[in-house]
Amino acid sequence: MNDSETRSLAVEKVVSACKQHVSEIIVLEGRKHTEWCAAYEQSGVPRVTQSSFSALSKTVSPQKATDGGLRIIHVTKGVPAASLSEAEHSVNLLTSYADIVVFSPVPVAEQQVQDLLISWPSFWALLFLAEGFVLQDIVRPAVWDSFYSDWDDLQSTVVFTNTALGVSWADAGGDSANMVLDYVHPSSFEVGLRRQLALQTSAMLNASASATSQEFSSRIHIALPKRYSKKEYEQKLFQESRKWWKVALCSPWRISYWCDLWRLQRRTKRWSN
């Protein structure tokens, strides 16, 4: 399936799980929000609008749909969360307006002041649960085997439903408990590894060129991640006694660390052979 078909499938999973009439969809501006709006319009929902988080926060008071239908808010690029209190406030605002929240955290590559942890669904699951909303993992399993050119859109997209909905929501194949919330798609993981290997290769070329030709080395720039500027980081990698996959299982959110550890242990094994 192409990108458009994959989005349509994700929307279909969400809308079909609603056993009560969906009267309104609000898509918050972010990553490809116009494409998401088009997918919802094709699903037959009568009212699909675009908005922003700041505009939503300025609304005087939330009002339920006049026809008694459900309101879904689709967050396409995270919400303000520079601190825990700000993240809690953002979730409180969303849950006060919506019966169902389709939520996509900020991709790691686009984070600014946000901490790495808050890009993972498990962090948000706790905050939504405090507001009476339960995570429903119905999007990711549906699109897992689909071709998708930008996995940041759907990699962490999950659905939160108000527990007060009762029979108005029917679980459509996902689980709300006893499941692994934080996992990475192989395609996304492979892209991340390729990018980091390319950075290291660039640095190696630069070092090699410096030894042979100053003129050639001036055209190559070291592009290693900033974490390598700290000596203690490299020392920690060399002193790590655990296998990289054990680190990944225990701390899945530390993807940069265990990816670096994976490369180091792989190369060490090659050299020893």
C-alpha cells in the first residue's frame, strides 16, 4: 500500500471501532495534517476541521457535539511538553475536549527542548490514564506490514479512549493492557543505523585523509553526534559489560546508547576474529 492507502487504513480502524456516531474530527496542525484531514473526509465523517493546539487552548470552554456524537482530536505532531507539568496540562486540555484522542508523539529527530522519554507511548499512556483515558493500540498493528515512506507518522501513533464511553467503543484488535507499548519498526531502526554509520564513516575518512593529504581533508567534515564530544561517553561504551540487546531490552528509550554499543561490539568481534 502507498502512503495514502496506509493513512486511510489507519483512519478506518479508528472510525470503525466507534460504535457511536462520530460527528466531528479536529486535526491539529503538524506532520501532514492536510493528508490526515483528507483521509477522515473520505471516511464519511460529516465535519472535519483543522486547528492548532494554541487555538484549542484559547477556546473558552469545551462543548459536546449537538447531535450527541463523538468528537475525535487527532494530534499529528505532539503537544507542548517542555516539562512534566506542561505535558500534564496539554493532556488535560485534549481530554477535556475530546472523547477519543489519536495521538502521535514528537519524533525523536524533531525534538527540541523535549526529553527523549516523552516521545514514547508509555510516557503518554500514564498521563492519559490519569485523565481517565485508556490506550488502544489499534493503528500500529494494522499498518505494520504496509509500505510507508515516513515511519515517524505512524510508528508511535496510538489511540486514547475515554473509559466513560463504555459500549460506544469496541476494541478493534488492539489491547489496552499487558502489552509492549514502546517498540520500533524495523524500517525505522534500519534508517537510524544507516545514518549513524554514515556519520562514523565520514569521520574515519576525515582522519585517513588528514594523514595523507591536508588539501583533501579540508573538504571532509567530521559529523559525529554531540554525545561523542564527552570523553566519559566513549569510556562508558568500552566499559559496558552487558550485551547491546540486553541494554535495549532494559532501556528501549536509550536508542542512541545501545545503537552505539551494538556497532562497537560488532566491530570488536570482527577485529578479534
